[in-house]
Amino acid sequence: MLDHWRLRRRVALLAADALAGDDRSRVRAHVEACVRCRAEHDATSAVLDLLREDPLRPDVLRAELPVSLPVLLARVEEGIDRALAGPRVAAATPRGIGRWAALAAALAMGLALPSLLERTNAPDPAGDDPMPEVSAAALNRLERNVAREQTARYLNEAQDVLATVASSPRDCDEAERRVDVEAESRRSRQLLARRALLLDAHEGAVAGAQPVLDDVEQILREVASMEACVRFRDMERLQDEIERRQILMKVRLMQRELLG
Amino acid sequence: MARLSAGDREALGPLMERHQRRVYRIALAYLRDPDDALDAVQETFVKAFLNAARWDGSADAGPWLSRIAVNHAIDRYRRGKRRRATYSPIEEGDHDPHYAAEEPSPERRAISRNLGERIGTALRALPEKQRAVFALRHYDERSLEDIARLLDLPLGTVKSTLHRAILGLRERLAGLSS
């Protein structure tokens, strides 16, 4: 029973034939002994069987390109010529930087909106501004949408960390029953910094998400303060907390709500 | 690869011959559209040529190309999201004559197309990372370790992501499998 919750989270992986060695044997033995887990396993297997019927799958496995190699080669050479001839700003921008730049731009937009709002509401000194008028309500809506999207993105990334913590961190010292949470701890610190930025930029705009954000923050703080190779029983305590407070489910529902 | 990084285009042919199917498989699994997948293959090799100097020199260029392909597929999907094209592998007039003798009945084709659409919709509803992990596992039959290397993720994250992807698909395909 002690390991039930931990093993239960691996039942889907067993059904997907994604476990090996002792891990596989342990989960399989548990599934055979646990009625609920067996039902979970059978239901997951049925869906995976259905997914194997996907008409796309044979085409993927066959991997026959719809054009011959010389044609593809000619297309690639054309692409290289185009890239070398034209500006390559977009291609040269690493994805990570692009993502942060987009976030920074969105945040800047969020921060700039209140002043934009003031400017829109203020009387025009010249009296003949040719710019089209944007209503305060429209700007409010825009600000709210930016805030909701950023909060949903934040929750999505936090969910990744929490899901790893709640399911299967790697062992770092099997004899001492310790698990590796170095990456999750680092990620939690980064997310907490992001959370502070979100609060500064959009205080009040996503008030409905506040309880979930607080729950997530509390768990992230605990993960962030953990040492890299933490005792499994400490991790188990945190896993129970996540399970008991149904945080992952709340995060998923809140994401859906935020994104409409 | 050394020749490629020196700008030798002659080296492209052998490299593409060796890896084109692997790259196409990844792109098709993620994008679910043969034309988009072909474009992604093309872009992957263009990028490989332009960035050959960045290759870390490991013996096999396959994993490096696969990683470019995965990133390209994700980027391409983001760009084309609005189109939301649905892959239908058995469109009218799109048959290989080799398979003519095994051509399915109209009913079977309709069922198959419907199933493909339902699965495509369910997969598109997954978050990017879950979708990438699931596609690499289910369609490309990669090991979890391989997926972790390709996506630059810890193995534990790959496991939890796959777990969540399967549960998400189960939720979205509820009713079809029973």
C-alpha cells in the first residue's frame, strides 16, 4: 500500500510498454494484485490499441517520402540558396531567446497598457489626432487577455515540474532511497521568479486564478528549497500533498478556464 | 559532416540518403500531414547545412538531425496552427497503384478516416511537449532514453510527460475505445 500511489502513476507507462527491468516487474506485479490499477491498465491499453489503429501510423513507420532523393536534394539546395541570399534574422534567432523575447514583449505590453490607457483617456492637446481611437474597454480586454495567456503559460510550465515531482523523479542513491530533483528545483526557482513578474504586471487581472496560483507557489517553494538528491520520504510527503490537494487537476482546469 | 561544415554541398546527398526517412518519420508523426512533413524535411537539411559547424562532432549525425527535425516540426506546427489541416491517408485519387488490390471498402475508408480525424484532434489538443513525446514514442517507436536526449529533457520528465499524454488522450478519446 505504501508504494501504491507511486506505482499507480506508472500504470500508463506499463500499458505503453515503456518500462523495463525491475521497474517493469514491480509495476506489473502491483497491477496483478491491485484491482483498481488493473482496471486502469486495461482502460489505458484499450486506448493505446485504438491509437495503434490510427491510419497514419503505417505511413509513419514506412516513412516513404512522397518525392525522390534528387527532387528533395534540389529543393534543399534551393532553400540553402534562398537562405544565403536573404536576411536570416528569424532563422538565426535561437528558440529559447525568441521565447523569452516574446515573453518580455508581452510583459512590456502588459506593463505599458496602464499608461497607454491614460494616454487614450487624456484630452488630445492638438485636437486633430489622425490615429484611430481605441476604446478603454478594448484595451482593458487586451490587457486581460495578455494576463490570462501568461498565467496559463506559467501554470502549464509549473504543471510540468509538479507532474515530475508527483510521479517519477529518478533515483540518485537507490541504497539510501534518495531521488534526483536537481532539475525540478532549478526550474521551480525560475518559475517563482516568473510568478513575481506576473504579479507585478497583472495584479488583479487574474484574481480568479489566485487560489490555484497560491497552491502551486507553495509546492514550488518546497521543491526549490530541496537539495539535489533528496530523501524519498520527503518527496513522498510532497507527493501526498499534491495528491491530497488535487493540485494537478486544479491546474488543468484553471488552464482551460484561462484559455477559454 | 566535416565536409558539410566546410560548405561542401556534395556531402548533402549521402547525408540525406542516409537520414531522410528518419527525419520524415519524425516530421510526419508530429505534423500528421505529408506535405508539411516534406517541407519540414527540406528545412531540416537546409538548417543542417547552414549550421553544420555547430555539430558537436559525435560519430552519428542522426540524433543531431533528429533534434533539428523535432524543433522544426514544432515550429512549423505553431506557424500553421490556424490551418488545422487534418491528415487523411486515404483521400480520393490518392492511392498508390501497388495497393489497388487491397483497397478498402468505402465503409472501411470512412471509418478509418473518421478515426484518423478523431485521433488527430485529440493529439492536437495536447500541449506541445506531451504531443512530441507521445509522437516519438508511439509513431516513431523511440526509447524513452532516446526521447530524453532528443528533446533535452530529464528521463523522469519524459516519463511523466508520456504518462500525462496518455491520460489526456484517454480522456479525449473516451467512448471510442470501449
